[in-house]
Amino acid sequence: MKLSALLTVALLFSVAPALAQSLEELEEEIKTKRDEVDEETIVQLAEIETRDALDALLRSYERFGSIYMRREVVYQLKRFDEYPDAFEPALEHLMNVAVGDEAVELRAAALNTLGECPQNGASFLSLIVESPAANELRERAMELHVRLGGPDYSSWYRKIYERDSKKAKKEFKELEEDLEKSERGRKKNDAPPPKVPAVWPTAKLRATALGAISEELSEDDLVKAFEKDLSMSVRRTALTELASRNYDRVDELAEDMLERVNVRGTDRAFAAEVLLDARGTDAADDLIDLALKATTPAVLREAIADMLVELDDEDVNGDLAKMVGKGRDSQRVFALRATRHIDDEKLVKKVRRDLRSKEPELVIATVDALAARRDRESIEDMEKIVEKTKDDEVRAATLAALSTIYDGENDWVDRLVVMADHEDLDIGNAALNEIARLGRSNMSDLFLTKLTAQNWSTRLVALHALEAQRKVEHLEPIIDQMGKETGRMSIEFSDSLFRLTGKPFGRRQSSWKSWVTSGDDVELVPKKEVDELIAQAEERRLREVYEAKFFGIRIESHRVLFIIDVSGSMNDPVRTEYVGESGRPRIEVAKDELKKAIEALEPGALFNIMPFSGGVETWLEEGVVGTNDSTREEALEYVDRLGALGGTNLYGALALAFDDEDIDTIFVLSDGEPSVGDIIDPQLIREDIAERNQTRGIVINTVAIGGNLEVLAWLAEDSGGTHVNRD
């Protein structure tokens, strides 16, 4: 045997035991420390890159209780994508986590990790797409698949695109008939036939699949997809490809979509943009006429206004200027938005007239338009509005407009300081927010005083203002107050301290106190490092082990409100996993999840329940109550009695929720678009709630059950919450 061969053998015998021992030591460390183990231990274990190492990783996953540590395992599994004896169990685990784990963060991490496995990820993603998993997971899996798949999957994409609901229903009917025949012919001791998964197509799945093959299709195929398909998502995809090819009839197709009143406002807004790109100023008159119609949804009307601002055509601007101050309130609001870029004194005089309107929406649009122009001539009228209006949203919007116009003048800041003590919470917070936005360094004493205010939302504004000032002397008061906070507010305080100092003390006040009073030089981290610290703070948050969840969304708050849709449609069944089975009523699924969440709430956590249909009620009219054995039992009994009947007054529930000043986190579950209430237009609901929340900072988490509801996704996005779509 050659010397080189002998050396190789010797090395194998010397290294293999070391590797085995190393693996054993790493796993033993994980066994002992569990979630307290350093994540580098997980990385070292994965770097061994053997089947034994993979098995150890999978065992470690089950030992961890925190989302953070489980997610670290998930991230490392992509290392095994290229190993023939390991990729299958590694990626299968990722698939199972993606479709089966309760935690939203883990499902997302597992799916995204599959999308980072170039060798075998596409195969497992296709299994998710063709499974009865939740539609939002299947749709995300398809998006990731398209990034990995390529031309080899063209025929599969075509199959997904061509299988619509009509074909699926026919398949299921035939399968049910076969199952019935099989059941009739089954003898007493025969095993029952295997269950057949009910895999439904969705509009987004089909549209994504079409997008993957759109470049291969002829213009005739794309036009057919646009004209014949019932899915607006598919039609948008086809229209996008045709527009990219400068198809000569693209404007006609866009006009067809735009004129359909049964199409969602966001889809019609997309069509309007295509039409304007194709026809230019020739399309402006038709778009204006559409925006002025009473039946036009707000999201489309606002989109058209924004497009015309960007167009900035002299003749179109002239026509729009003539509309200011005329017509219905919605028409006036449109004209104000569409002319906000025009700086003309005669026009501004017309704009000012609507400050005298009694309609809140119009007044808010007017003060916004005048603030955009820094119009000092409107100051006196705006100040009268602040003093006289009884509408909190109008007052808050006018206050913000005045602050923009005054632009930090000392007299105005002095008046804001006075208003910060206003008995109305929203006015006080709005004033405090404005002072913080102006960045006055001499306002530290005010913010330190408000840091101990009675209401949590005021303390939150003060905390963020002090953090923005970045002064060492503010650390100790923040630490002192953190010890009095619970739930979400405790997290807010500890995260602020972390972003300021980089110290990993979490919510351990004693550790913070020892450090800041140790006598050592206490310094703040450079501001340029804050973004990295924010990412680290999120990781630290995920290290916490939380039992309380609602549809997989972690409940970190100790001041939480559950808003539950109990309209008649909640009696409809959720889609079943298997052909021939009946799904449970949506209301029963919602009640089960709500009861699990209530049972897992931490002792002392404040909570309330608000069911809504055509009207709105609350479990406790006086507001949130602390969690204990008695209140928990009463709440569970209340949930058991909930039934479903009536319309969907989403806005009424959200507006009432803001009356409870103790609430810092809201969970909303609904299954349909708003149908009754003071506001039913989804875009207007979004704008109203966003306006209310400017001075409150409430996090709104949302769950859509049985449908994909834009308004719920918007509410979560605007407030920093999480949106989940359950079938």
C-alpha cells in the first residue's frame, strides 16, 4: 500500500471517533441546556453534515420550546439539501413544519428555507402546493417554487393553472361516487378505503402558475385567459404580460376590467393604471368620470387621484381645479387629493372653504391638502376647529396639519406642551407625538413625566421620544418604569433599552439596574448599529416560550381584546381536508381557537371579548378584566354560548374597541367583507382606523377564515400586526 493511502486510512480512523465524540458532546450540551444553549452549538452540529448529525438536529428540534431555537434548527436543515442520504428527512421535516406547526414564524421560516434548497426544494414545495394544507401556505410555496423551478416544471405549472374550481368540483364528485360504490361493496371485515385529500385550486395559485409560463404563451392564449377566466388574479397576470408586450388591444382589455363593478377596487385600480399607460392623457377624462361616481370604491377613487397627480398634465390639472369645492363629499375629497400638487392661490382659496364643512371626512381631506401647501392663511380657521370640534379624528388631523404649517415655531411648541396634558387621551397623545416629531432636545422633562403616565399609550409615546433623544441619563428612569410594566409594554421597554445599549438583559430589571448603577462607564451604542440591534431584539423576542396563541399568532400582550365575527356566514363550513367529508362550521373553529387562547393567557393578563355581526356587543361592558380561574371560566362559558347570525359590522367593532383605553393589542377574526355599519368601504375603514391609531399605537392582528380579505391584511400591515388566512 502506498504511503498516501496509509495516511488516508490513518486519518479516517483518527478523525471519525473525534467527529462522533464531538457530535455526542454537542447533543449532550443541547440536552442539558435546552433553550439556554448558544445557537452556535446548533451551527456546529449542522456543520458536521452527516446523517447522524441530521438525526441529532431533528431530536434537538423536539427538545426546544422557543420559536427562536426551533427556527435555528430549521435554518440549518438546508445544509443537507445536497446529501443523498440526508436530504429527504431534512426537507421532509421542513415540509411538515411548514404545513403543520402552530407558530406563524416557524411555518414561514420552514417554507422560506425550502425555497433556499436548489437541489430538492422544488420537489417538496410542489408536494405542499398539491396538498390540503392552508391556502396561504400553498400559495407561498408556489411563489417559492417558481423561483427554483424553471422550464423543467412548465407542464406542471400549466396543470396547476388549468385546474380551476369547476374542474376540481367535477373531480371530487367523481371521487365521492367511487367512494360510495367502494363503501357499498365493502365487506364487514374489509379495511376502509384510504382517504383522498381534497386539494382545491385558488386564484392566487393559478395566477402564479400562469405567470411562470406567461412568456411561453402566445398573445391569443393570453387574451383567452383574460377574457374567459373567472379569476381576476389570473386576468391581472395575463393583462400584465400583454402590457409588457405592448399588445395593441391592451387598453380595451383594461377598460373592460375597469368597468366591471363586481370586481375588487384594487383590481380595477390596476386596470386603470394599465389604461392610463396605454392611452395617456386621452384616458384622463374617463378616469375622472369614474372617480366621481357614487358607486366607485374609495380605493379606486384614491388610486385614480394619485395617478392624475403623477400625470401632472396642464389641461387635466385645469379640469381638476374646477372641481374643487363642488359636488358630493366623496367628489370633493377626490378633487382635493387629485389637485394637491397644484400651487395656485385661487385654488387654495377654494380649498379653504371646506374647512367649514360638517362632514369629518371632507374636513380631514381639506386640512391635509392645506398642510401639504404649508398654507398659513388657514391657521386661524384650523385653530377654531381644534377648539370646537367634537370629532376626535378631525381634531387629531387638524392638530397634525397645524404642526406641519407652524414647522416647529416656539409658540406652537409651547401650546403643544399645554395640550399634552389635555383630558382627552387622543388630543394629549397627538400633541405629545408632535413634540416628539419636532425633536426638541429641551423637552426631556416632559417626556420623563409622561413616562409614568396612567395610560399605557401615553407611556409608549414618551418611551419612543426618549429613545429618539438617545441620552445616557434617560436609561435609569426607563429601567425604573420597565419594572412596573407587563406584557407587551414590558417588551417595548426592554427592546428600547436594547436598541440604545446593545445589552442582552431582556426584561430582567435587576440586571439592567445593576449594570447602570455599577459605576462603570455606561455608553450608548452608535446609531448606525441600531438596525442590527432591532434584528437581534426580534430574535430575543422569539426566545421567549409562549403558550398563548390565537391561530398561531403569539399573544404577548397583557391587555388584549378578541374581536370575533359571528355573522350568519360563520355558520358555513371550512373546507374539509378529505373528499367526502363535511367541514366544521367556521364559528366552531373560531370558538375552539379562542378558548385555547383564553386558557393559555398568563395570570393577571387583561382581556375582553367582542363578538360582532350586524351589531356589536362585549362580554364585559366595563372593559378588560384580569385573568384568573374565575374570569377564565366565565369567559369560556360566554364563548360556548356564541352563535352566528346577521351581517358583518367590522367597522362598528373596531371603532368601539378604541373606546377602551386599556387595550394595547387586538385580535380580529372575520370571514367576509363588511356589509353593514357606518362605514363598509374597506379602504375607508382602513383609513379611519389608521387615523385613530396614530395616537394609540395598538397592534392589530387579524385572521381571515374562509376567504382572503384585503381589509384584514391592511389592518395588520398598518399597525405592525400579523395577518393569517385560514380556509
